[in-house]
Amino acid sequence: MGEHLHSSGLQIGAAYSALAIATMISPFFVGMVADRFFAAQRIMGVLHLIGAGLLFYATTITDNTLFYWLVVLYSLLYMPTIALSNSVAFSQMSDPGKQFPWIRVWGTIGWIVSGVLISNLGIEKTNSTFIMAAIASAALGLYSFVLPNTPPKAKSAPAGSASKALGTEAFVLFKDKPYLIFFIAAILVCIPLSFYYGFANPFLNEINVSNAASKMTLGQVSEGLFILSIPFLFNRIGVKNMLLMGISAWVLRYICLAYGNTGSNLWMIYAGIILHGVCYDFFFVTGYMYTEKKAGEKIKSAAQGLFTFATYGVGMFIGTWFSGIIVDKYKLAEGHNWNGIWLVPAYIAIGVLVYFILFFREKRQIQQAS
């Protein structure tokens, strides 16, 4: 596959949009099917095993359209496993607030390990990356069957509605103006996020940064470190300052990528990667905490589901397609005008930052935890 598929920016963006589509659909599957009829660990195992087969099949495809639909299908299988794995983990915890971060950090470690392996094995630009992913998916699928039994929670409950699975109970939060302002900002900031997820690696490879995948794992190291600071800062500087720092980091990241190079400004490339921890943790992780605080116990789950649907679903869907269009617009005879490409998400992030500064007004007792 790696030797035969030649993808434009729009095609790369479309492939990444498959995850956004799956994010919008998976709440219905988990809320209306998985939670009612199947033990979480068993259906997670089946989904990973089928996904492994699709990943192996992807290595044989030479048609871009067929490849896109295969990615969509795989994403529809993969995205529900995130909620299912959380369900298995939480069912075994006595104090999720303290215990879950120590489980979640292994996901970051896995991301780092995969990036280092792909880079050091020299398979970054080949279909071997899909073979590696397929092997990991198959192993995870088999492992799922030996996880603690997590029976369906809603088996005896009344059938859930599609709107409830989507989290529409949390629409009441939109009556709160500060939260509505934040919610819109969260969707908009997913547009610059999509540029990094979809095109940071092609950018690094095109400007001949060695071992690009390995160097990008510095972003995950940064994410793991900065997430530890969030409880401390959230209680002291407040949610608005945390969110402003997160949005500002997006601006700085894309300026660094726009003007970085493999010469005297190589440090800017590294800075753009390492800023990932501030960009992601200070906005999205803080955003989940803010959403939980505003929602309260009664609609907490619905609010988190709605926030995920809007950001990683709607926001990322818009962002992946838009970023693909922009990358194609700045295509040159050989390579791309990356300075022009990276300045686009920088300008968008500046717009979101100005919007947030002007309109977000939160009460002090909400901004800071008691």
C-alpha cells in the first residue's frame, strides 16, 4: 500500500476525518447496544480482532477511495473501544479520581513506544506501519478476553433513546453563557488541532527531519508531564487562565512550525512539538474538568459525551477537511509552502484567543476549585 497510494492533502484530511465520523457515531453504539447487551471486555475483544483483519487488508489496497472507506470502517470499530476500556477500568476502581490517571498514562506510554519503534525500524513511509498496528490490535483483542468481567450495566433498564446516547440531556448547560462561549471555542480550536494531527509528520519528513515519528513522541512526553500540573494549577489560577494558556500555546506552536527549519531554527521545530502538552492538556483536559464542574453529578456523563461529540466529532470533522484543502492550496511543484500552511491555523488560533478573551466571563467560584 505504502508504495502505491499517493495522497493529496484533501485525501489525508479525509482519512483523518474518519475518526471524527466514528466519534459522532460511537456514542449510539455504546449507549444503545454495547451497554445493554454485551459484556464490555468481550465486545472490545471482538472489535479489536476484526479491526486487526482490516488493518492487514489495508496493506493490499492500491485504490484511494477503497482505502478511505476501509479507514472509516476501521474507525467505526475502534472508537467504541475507548469508552468500553474506560468502562472496564472504572468498574475495578474504588477511587477513580486518584487511580485512573495511573491507568491512563499507559496510553501515552504506548503512543511513545509505537512512535519510537516505527522510527527506529525505518517503516514510517511503508505499509509495515499497518502490519505493526494489526499485530497490536490482534494482541489487544485477545488480551481483552482475559480482562475482569464487566457485564452490561443497562441490561435491565429501559431502552435508551438516540438523543440520550448523544448526551442531549446536557443541552441545559447552554443556558449558561460562559459555558456556551467555552463550548464554541472548543469546537473552533479543533480546527488548528487537525492541522497538527494530520500534517505534522508529513511536514517533518518533507523537510528531512531524521526519525520524525520518534521526535514527535516528545509531544506525548510533554503531555504526560504537563497533565500532572493540572490539578495544582486548576485550583490556583482558575479555569479561564488555564484555557487561555492552552489557546496561546496553539498560536506559539504554529508560529514555531511556520518559521522552523532544519538549520538555525531547528529549535523552533522542537518547541512546536513539545508545546503539545500545554496545547492539549491545558485546553482539552482542563475543558473536561470544567465541563464536569459545570454539569454536576446528575448530567455529568451526558455532558462529557456531548463535549466529546462536539470536539472530536464535529470540530475535528470540520478541521480535517479544511486542513486538507489548505495543504493542497499551498502545494508546490516539489513539496509544499509549509510557512503558508502553518500560518493558517496560527491565525485561527489567534481568532479563538481574541474571542475567548473578549467574551468569556466566569464566576470566581467556578474558575477556581474550592
